[in-house]
Amino acid sequence: MRVSELVAASGVPLATVKYYLREGLLMPGESTSATRADYTDLHLRRLTLIKALAGIGLPLPKIRVIVELIDEPRESLFDTLGHALAALPPYLEPVREGYPRAKAALDRLGQIYDPDYPAVAQLEHALAAAEDVGIPMSDERLRSYGEHVLAIARIDLASMPARSPESTVEYAVLGTAIYEPVLAALRRLAHQHLMATMLLDPDADPDADERAHDR
Amino acid sequence: MRVSELVAASGVPLATVKYYLREGLLMPGESTSATRADYTDLHLRRLTLIKALAGIGLPLPKIRVIVELIDEPRESLFDTLGHALAALPPYLEPVREGYPRAKAALDRLGQIYDPDYPAVAQLEHALAAAEDVGIPMSDERLRSYGEHVLAIARIDLASMPARSPESTVEYAVLGTAIYEPVLAALRRLAHQHLMATMLLDPDADPDADERAHDR
């Protein structure tokens, strides 16, 4: 396809397409004349990925990390995914003192603690913020959050495509970021649902439906 | 206490304290002379709340909404909480066309659908974004997310203090916002944990420990 068709199909403006080409994020098309080049579905797919990554707040250097990992994956898929996921925001400064809150939480949950994995710093930061506002993580809440989040993560991974390293990396990066706001919104709506049941009709048992269903 | 002690205890700079006083967010202290006023623990608590709300990204007009709801709650706690929680970011424009994706998801989960509740617009937006990047919400994922998020919300509400409307509103607003990054970080770490188990040692069964525990 021509560049104009690539622009139409991707919804990315021509100037931005040219910029991605200059920056080497989008691979060049095949030249068909001095001023024309031909692009394929591979270009469209790459452009769609770059657009999606920019849309979830990744700056260009981080998009480059992901695109390069897709083009030249590490030896193990675990390594490739780890490096790709590390390119997601938020970008926190690593601290030399370690992450005591995150380590204690992960130890208690029986999960891997790798201080170099960026989500550890993110968890430390989030737990410290909860302390700061006077709602520190309790053991009970941690156990419950840990259990239910693990179940959610299992569903996420069960849907991960394995047909190519490219599709796996794309899914992991986009799925991680794009479902965080879904979870946040669902939690707020679950609060509303439970509060309506408890506060507007104190006699109602929010679990009654569920139990009837289990029978 | 004097204003200097209020500054020291809250960690809020003097200029900012004065600004909050001028704006009426912080109630005036009791004048003890032409240039001095006396402040109490109530002032410190209010200041700590304003600081925490500003820290999670609320602009001043939204902080004012919450502070006013604490000072003059609505008739029902459900109403008061609903309005206070509606002051949290993100701030999306309401749309006239309704929220078809959010409505379908909530109907399927058997939860309340109230288009005026801001988390509905947030869910619609998040589900549309997931579609845009080619990872639309599946029925299976929705069912699983809904079930586990409801369990998480139940734990959140079980810890909600009821000793005063003020403490309930504070907990609801801060707890909603401050635990969203905790959940996001835990989910990323759960992915890492599961991937390590599955990809580095394909024979391992990540559920084995759990099942042994259940026995």
C-alpha cells in the first residue's frame, strides 16, 4: 500500500508516520520510485502498536525498547517479556535502600521478590502512600488482595497468544497497561454496588444471590 | 497549637497553610491576639486530608467538594459517599449517548448501572481503549474480573470506619484512590510470578502449592 493508505488505515497523521520512519521505529517501505515506497500489513501492524503505546503514555525511547525487543527478542521469552514490561510507566527512580514494604508483602504472599523488577518499586511506593494517608496495608487485606489478584493474573495469562514472540510481547505490554483502568473502574463500581446494598437496604445480604447461585 | 507547630506537624509549608485558610478549605484558628491564632487537632487532621487529596492529584475545587461534604454531609451516607467519590480523578466528559460497553458489562455482572456515577464513564472509556488495541474484554475475563474485584471491594468495605461521617468519607475517598496503584503493582508482580513458574519451569504447576494448602 502507499503511504497515504497507511495513514488512512492506521489513523496516524502523515507527519507522524514520517517522524517514526526517520526515528527508525517504523521500518522503511520498499522503494518503488524516487518518491514512492510500498508498505505492507507489517508496517500497519507496527504503526498500530506504536500508536497504542503512545496512547497509554509511553515516551518514544520506551516505545523504542519494546519495538527493538520485538525485532530482536532475548534468548528466553521470560527475559524478553520482563524487559518489555519494564518499559511501561510509571517510571520511578530506583532506590539503593531496597524496598522493605514490597519485600515483606511479596514474602508473605510467597511470590518472587526481584528488586530490579520495576513493579517492585511501584508496589513499595504505593504501600508507602497508603501508610502516609493513614490506611496502611493490613495482613488481612494483603492476603485477600494477593489471592484475588493472582486469580485475575491467571486469566490474563490464559488469554496470552503464543503464535509468535511479537504477538506475545504486544499482548503482554498492552494488556498489562490497558486493563489497569478497567480494574480500577470495576472496583469503584463494586464499591458502589455493595454500598447501595448495605446502606440503602441494611437488611439485604449482598451475598444472597451468589449463594443461591452456588446451590 | 501555633501555626508554626501546625506547619511542623503537617509538613505543609506556611505559605500553603495560609493559602488554604484564605480559600476557606482550612477553618480559621481561634484568634489569641491581633497576629496570632490557636489551632487544634481538628485543623491538623483537615490539613493532613487536604495534603493527601492534593497528593493523589485532586485540584482545589475537587478538594473543596470533599471538605464541604465532610462539614455538611447529605441526608444519607450513600449520597454523601457517592458525591465525595465522584470528586476523584479521572475527570471525563459525560457523553449524551450513554455507555453501552459499561452497561452491558454491569448488566452481565448483575450490578447497578447508574450512568451519572463517574466510574461508569471510566469503565466505558477503559473498555473502549481495550477494544482499540485489539484486546477486547471477553465474557470469561469479565466474569472472572467481576468476581474477584467484588471480593476485593468487600474487604475494602469491611475495613471502613463508621465512627463518624468524617472518618467514613476520608477512608472511602483516600482508600479508593490510594489502593488503585497497589492493585496495579500487585497484578504486574503476579504476572511475573506466574510467568516465572510457567516459562522458566514449564513442568511446574503454579497452583500446586495452593492445592496442597487446601488439603
